[in-house]
Amino acid sequence: MRIGVVTFPGSLDDRDAARAVRAVDAEAVSLWHGDRDLKGVDAVILPGGFSYGDYLRCGAIARFAPVMDALVPAAQGGLPVLGICNGFQVLCEAHLLPGALVRNDDRRFTCVDQLLRVENASTAWTSDFVAGVEITIPLKNGEGGFVADEATLDALEGDGRVVVRYAGRNPNGSYRGIAGISNERGNIVGLMPHPEHAVETGYGPSTDGLRFFTSVLSKVVSA
């Protein structure tokens, strides 16, 4: 299986995402923000960082990168896409996911090992989990507060599209404790915490993040 990892100017977790892909014995394919095709990959990861310096808004410029011209229709057609942190922001800016990510309510950069509860274990990126399980993976952001209007929040809850939720403390003021969501089809997932930093024993608080990557491997192989 070939999983593309997009690098924007300012990306800083692209190598970690590629390492996580290799940890599940998949091939990590480098995609540059200026690429106009996806090189035939089976899935795509938009990694964390500060794409284009986070000028204007986080992810606002990355949304117009040439690679997104290929990614948006592919994602709408069913290609599995995972947006992590800044990648989540890019997905919202590209209108592949609803809502927006705003500055943390305490106006501070948060960097913690975060307890999460997996709410939806049926997406392309969470199918190797069991709904309700609690996991611990790193969280690091300054603009990680998920916001949306009440109608959108109700729809996300009602359709089961809240993928992961903060367990215990809500570290950035996200509405309803939402840490990650999916599209209706479940192939597109965005989350603020960083599963790629929790895939190997001794490096990170756990190996809980590994199952995000084994999930998509299983999903694509069985498709």
C-alpha cells in the first residue's frame, strides 16, 4: 500500500507521518505542495506544522496549493485522507470537513500527552479501534479549538461523525470536547492530536497512535 504524505512550506511533522506509515509496512510517498497529481497513492496524510507560516489563517493558503486541486476531488470520490493538526485545519479550509479551528481559549500553546476517547470506530482511519476505548497520544497546538454552529454540531453528533473526543480536561476549549471529526462517508478524518508521535515503544506516551495507520491499511486492502 502506498500512502502519500504532503509537505507544505512550514510542515514539520511530515517525516514523522512518513515514519508512522513505514511502521505499518506501507510505502510512504512524498507529495510536494506544488505537485499536480497524487502519484497513484492509496491514501493521503496532511501532516502537522505551520503551512505557509499560518499567515491569514491556519491552513488558509495551503487550501489553494496545486496538490489540493488533485486531492479535493479524490477525497470527495472516496480516497482516504487524514488531516493531523494543521492538516485538520487545511481540510476545514478546503471545505472537506465542516467547522473551523480557532485559537485555544486560554490563548496558550498546548503541548501535553492527551487522553482521548474514540467515539467512531468505523472510519477508514479508526476501524482497528473499538468505540469507547480511551487512548493517549500527544497534542500540541495553539489554534486547536474546534468550533461550529449548533446545527452543524448537532449533525456531527447525530450522524456519528465525532471520531475522537477529549476525555477529562478539554485542553483548548473545543466545542463539546471534539478532538476529531469525519465526513459523511468516513474516508476523510481530521484530528488535532498527533497519532504519528505514538507509534513506537519508548518514543511517545504509548503506541496507541499506530492503530490509525493500521486501520487505513486494513480498509484499503479489504476494499
